[in-house]
Amino acid sequence: MSTKAYYPISEIGAGKPGFSKTRSIIEAAFYGNNVVKVNTLREAYELAKNSPGTVVTDMPVYRAEEQGLDKDAKVLLFNDGAVTGRYAAARRIKGEPGVDAVKLDKVVMDAVYRTRWETMYHAECFIGLDPEFMVKAHLLIPEGEENILYNWMLNFQYMSDEYVRMYRNSQPVGEGKEPDIYIFSNPQWTPAEAPDVDYSCLSDPLTLCYFDTDQNCAAILGMKYFGEHKKGTLTMAWAMANRNGYASCHGGQKEYTLADGSKYVASVYGLSGSGKSTLTHAKHNGKYEIKVLHDDAFIINTDTCASIALEPSYFDKTADYPTGCADNKFLLTAQNCSATLDEDGKVQLVTEDIRNGNGRAIKSKLWSPNRVDKIDAPVNAIFWIMKDPTIPPVVKLKGAALASVMGATLATKTSTAERVAAGTDMNALRIVPYANPFRTYPLVHDYDKFKKLVEEKNVDCYIVNTGDFMGTKVKPADTLGILESIVEGKASFEKWGNFEDIEIMYDWNGKTADFRPDLKDADYVAALKKAMQDRVKAVEDFATKKEGYDKLPDEALNALKKLVDEASAL
């Protein structure tokens, strides 16, 4: 088995793998006499369908039996309430400076105790879709939250006969010492005064996502949005992958097969709304044979450079899929959307973010007929997707330190998939290292792994800007044309100004505007310099915030300072 669920008596006890204080609090709850095991996706569907507030649409699940459902299954809609996005501020990571694990453990201990009067559902699934990396995850959640349970089993790999056999034959992760993932959730939890419970350890007064990733366990409290459960689960898998020699990737990957039979594997990294899904699934008018690994979560083996998908389905925004859209036939469930009756009196989804800013749906693997669970061909290129108006539509980075630190200082804009504090400027640039706000380990681990891919494995690295360049919109046709030029080996990069380690491309198929930077424009040069200086400050802050938990090597800071110096000399 890939992760460990059963222990010889000699391996049970304090200080042994899988037996931290936090894990002991969480795992014991799974064996309570108030726990009901949900063994199949069909069971989960019936529970969700009959859960109060569920809207059972008249939209059939496409090829439902292939999804582990009965052939007459329908798309289910459930709405969460006012919160319709992830909330990073509620995350507390055991082991980080300033995180009081003693107090947090008592919060979780009390939260578990308070569910003793409730029926709790226990579900299992697999994360990682290849025998090289498969881990088992468990979710415990109260009655009334059946839709979260069902969505969780749909989003990850439910225990079909095929994947159970695969798991039995899979490689043990971490030499067989990594325990199963256990997640305790109570979306209706609220803090309540209790002896010896001190809520001052929370970063948010009403919600908590608490991770002990070293021991593969978590508690999600007061969080109704399904995305918290999806990303919380991936957080655990990414942390485990990181410990075991993989680069953890929040992005998309695809393999191109060119006319001469050669293969080109491209990985794109960006937050929701950056264009990573569009780029990943683009068919390029049939010019190439395309295989898609995933558009959200995968890992790269830093020795072989092969890549593995972590989940089968897609958790997509519905804004771009109006009612009646052909893609909607692949929907399995929907969240935070509306419904209405069509001319035949049938219940139909209302999408396009009319209800709120982050309508979501889980789409089946069948939506992408060219899906694969593993790409054995080594990755050729990394694309950092940024929405920095000072960066042209594409530049190529030279040097492993610069390539990796640019990922560590990836600049983007906040999306509606995230819940943010009141007054947040949604258009302001912010730094999100490697487009992955779900990292639970020191940043240097990601830096080292991506640097290794560039330095030792000869992976090329680019920045693509999918926002606007100094007021001119970079359109999808531009980005796709850039990708095609690179994949086909036709891209012509040349030295850019004074920069020794950044090259620029000026022409590509489908170019929609003149994006040539004017290095004689003092305002542009000043903006570019400031953008690079902001990255310097970000890396300097990594070295001081959280007691230096995310400090990067000096070479990373020096690579950015060199850019600032070169920009100053323009």
C-alpha cells in the first residue's frame, strides 16, 4: 500500500511515525460509534440528493455509470451561503513560527468532542493517479454536509475496482512510513466558551484550517465552501510529495506530439483566473496530438522529470459556461449557482456568476478526452503566468537561480475564487510563490526543486503575461501563438536591453498588437524597475517574516538585485 493504515503493535506509540498529538486527536474520531462509513459513490449521491437544500436538476450526469453512479443520476446543485471562496487567512500550519499548536490542539479536541451527538460520515478516496504516487485520504464530516462529502469523492478518485487494484500494487510512499491522510471537518462549527480552550490562537475569529502536514492530518472548522476541502486535501498531498522528492505544482501540464513524432511537455503555473486552464486545454486547432495531465494539481519527479496528476475531475468556474453550453453536459455537480425552469418545466442551472462571483462546478474527466494520469516524457518547459503590466507577453529566463526565484516572486492579481478582507484592491499585484498559496513547508523546498529542474534537467523557463502590457490587453491568441512558436522550436528570442539573463521575443503567429517595450520611455523603465524592486523586497521579507521560515538562498536575492541594477542602467 502506498500510505500506511495498519500498524503492528510494535510500531504504535509516542514518537513513532503517525502518532503526533494532533493526529491522535483527529484520527480517533473516525472510529467513534456515531460514525457511518460511506463506501461507494452511489451511497454518497443518495445522501447528497436527499440532503436538505439540495437542488436536484433535470440535467443528467453524462455516462453516469462510468462515473460510479446509476445511469439515471442527475446533476446536483448546492449553495453554501455568503462565503463563496477560499479564505487563506484562516490557515494555521503546525511548525510555523507563531503558531501555537498547544492551544490549537485543544480547539480541535473540543471541536471533535462537540460532534459526539451528531452522525458523522466517513469517506475515503485516492490522491495521485499512478502506482508511482498514490495516497489514501479520509474525510470525516457531520450529517447535513452530504454535498461536501459527495463533491469530495467526485473531485478525487473514488474507490473503484480499477483504482483499488492499482493502489494495492502501488509503491510505498516514503519507504512505507507515510500514514494515510485524515481530515476532520465541521462546517457548522463556531467557537464556544469551554474550559481550557483559548481561541486567541486563531488567525480568524470564526474559522480554522489547521494542518499538521508532517503527520498527514488536518481540521477544517467553520468553512462551508467545498474549495476549502479540495485545496485542504491537496495541501496534504503536496506536502507529502515535497518530502519525497517531487515538485508540488499548482498549475497545468500538457504533452504535445509534433509532426515528426517528437514530444514537448509544457507546465504552466498560475492562480485561478490566470489562464492556466485555458492554456492547458487549448486544442490548437488540431495542429498537434495533445495529452492533458491536469489543469490544477500535479507533481513532477525531480529525478525522472515524469509528472503525475493528483485528481481526475475538474473544479471549474461556471462564469464562462452559460446555460445550454455544450460543455455543461460533463457537469457532475454545481455550487453557488442558481436554477430556473426551462420551457419544458425542467430544472436547469443558471451559471455566469449571476448569483455571486465564484460559481463552481465539478466536471468529469470525460470533458477532456485526451486526459492522461501520468506523462512519462520529461518536462521541457516551465511557464510562470503573471499579470504584471511591466512584463511583455513573453520573456525567457536564463540561469537556474533567476528562473526559480521568478517563480518564488510570481506576481498576479486576486481572483474571485478567494475570500479576501474588506477593502482589498482586487487589481493590485501581489506575490504568490509558485502560484501556490497552499504550501505548508519552507519556501526553499520549492525553490530548490524548480532550480534543480532548470539547472540539472535542462528545463527551459519562461514568463508569460496573460493580463495587459502597459495598457494593451494580451489576448488568448497571443499567448497561444507564443506557446506554439516555442513548442515548434520556431521562437526567436534575443537580448533585451541591458538584461543579461532575460531574453525577449517580438513576433509570433496570431499577434494582436505591438507589444515592443519602449526602453526610452522613462515612465515604463521606472515601472519596470519598481516591479523588479518589489520582488527584491518580497525576497528580503521572506528572510525576516515568520522568523525567516521562508528565507531563500542569497543567490536568489542577488539574481533579482542584478535585474534592478540593469533596469537602473537603461
